[in-house]
Amino acid sequence: MSPSIKTLAGIRPGPSQWASELNDFRGRLIQTAHYRATDPRDKIFALESLLPRCVGKLIHVDYNEDHHAVFTRVTAQMYNSYQELVVTATWPLLVETETDDRRLPSAPSWVLDFTFSDTSAFSPPTDGFRQVEADLATAKITLGVFIYRNHSAYFELICKKRSGYPLLATPKALFCSGLLIDSVYKTGIIGGEAAPGLGPNAVSRGHTFLSFLAFLIQVRAQRQETPRTPKSSDPDGPLEEVISLLAFFLLQDAERVRGGDWEVLFNTRYPEVAGKMYFITKQGFVGISTVRVKEGDALAFLGDAVINFVLREVNDPEQDPAQGQVHRIVARAAVLRDKSLNLPEWFGSFSRRMFHII
């Protein structure tokens, strides 16, 4: 039996399965996330027949809608039904995957792109919340997978109180609580301005391990220039700080940093990050964003999502200025945690606020 047939057989419900959580619409989408459809709308519409009739009838099949409209409706339904944003770690956002300036998504910035996700194929090995095994140096990991897997330290801090987070999605806006962590102070391109577009050819085009080390030393120097960064950001000293940056930019989870041949790891992982944007915040946090961000953008946690978002304040002509700021999501990001931080105390130092995301 082919893998795709096995998947369909496994997710088509029998009478004894209908009460199972994996029987719901979100569970079906997660199970099929790593499959593609010729028409992106079919990722949604094709699941209708695989769900119990009482659930499947809630899926409105209309091929007159483009996939932006379909994904907007489904994302809003998912947020409102489950009162969770944790699924933003599983799928990318449309604003991340459709970045052509000539055809920007017509959907709000919080809408998920259900076309494809490779995160479900890389579930992290865990012992409770603790990750216990490092990847082989030859294992290729995408930035999306790294963002998905690099959240274990935040999981318990954020998700244990998820029931108290207000959340409402309308056709045009998302209202949710969150934490405003910091603002972007510096930005740059991993590997330099010549790197965009190199992709898998990054290593063969002269981006050597030594030039990568020089880039890391440059990032450390930039980090020292931020207003609130101590003279040495890493309590173990400059060398350990560079090693920490080395692991981070080669997509190594903080709890799962491997030893061994770093050059092999570089040859495998660097092509994934070459040309992507990195940023440094005012407090000295270093991050890799899925798409370009700019100085002044805000770093935040939203709802119960255990990943970092980069937000940008916008002017909404339909919004009453007295009702507060309006933001749009610019990107998701992986952020290098400061080992000196006491995470529970650090999280406790922020007050939750309401966000209006368009």
C-alpha cells in the first residue's frame, strides 16, 4: 500500500474513532500537512469527505473563491473553535510564503498557508518537555522546522495558562493577548548582501566555514553595540558566545546542540540560512526571520503560540485611534535565548496586553 493510501486509510474515520480529537478538522490538516495538492484549495475541500458528516458539512466548498479567501476562512474558524494560536508553529503564514511584491496576499497577515508544511515530519524526540537527542550533522533542517522545534523552553511557560488568553478572529482582524518583548535594532543578511538566492549553492559559491566564523564574530560585535546589551552577553565569555551563535545559525536546538564535525554540519545546514535575514534587538537578542524585517519592528509572543512573531505597526483608516495600535505580522522568527535569563522571572516581568492584528 502506498504511503498516501495508508495516510488516507488512517485518517478516514470509523464509528469508533469519531470521538477522537485526531478526528477533527485540525487533526486531519496536521496529518496531511506534508502533502501537496495541485490546487491549494483542495487541501481544504478534499478533507470534507473524510470527516464525520456533522463536521464535514461545516466546510463550505466554493471554487469561486481563491485560496487566500479559503485559507482566511479556515484559519479564522480554527482560531475561534480551539481558542489557540499554537498551530502557527506548524504552518507558515501567507505573508511569509507569498512575498512577490507584484502579488501580495489579499488575506490578513495572520492567515495560515495550508499548502504545505514539513514540520510534522520532524517531530522532536522528547522526554516530557526535554529534548534528549541531537540531530546527525547530515540531517537537513529547514528554518520552519527549526522554529517549530526550538520552542520547548517556552512551552510550559506559555501553554499552562492558555485558557486565560482571549482570542477572536473576524474576516479582517485578529484580536488576541500577548507579550511585547523587544524591538529590532539592527538587521543584516546571513552571509552578506551577496548571499540572497544562493540557496543550495551557498557553500560551492565560496561561502566557506572560515568566512562563516568571521560572520559570527561580526554579529557578536554588533550585539555589543546595542543599547542594553552587557559587555559580554554570554556569562561564559566571548568564545562561548561565538559557539552559541555558531550552533544557532546552523539551526541547532538550544537543548540539543551536537558535538563533532562542525564543518560537516556547516555544509549541510548553511545553505538553508544563507541569504535569510538576521536581526538583533535592543536587548541583544539575536534572531533569524522567515522573511525580511526592518529596524523598529516589534518582537512579540501572541496568545498561546510558543514561537516569536515580528510585528509592524500600521495605520488602519478604519480603526479609531483611541482604540490603540494596530499591527500586522511581518514574519515568524527563531530567537537565540540568553542563557543568563531566568525564563520564569523574565516572562513574569512583562504584562499581557491586547493586540489588534490585521
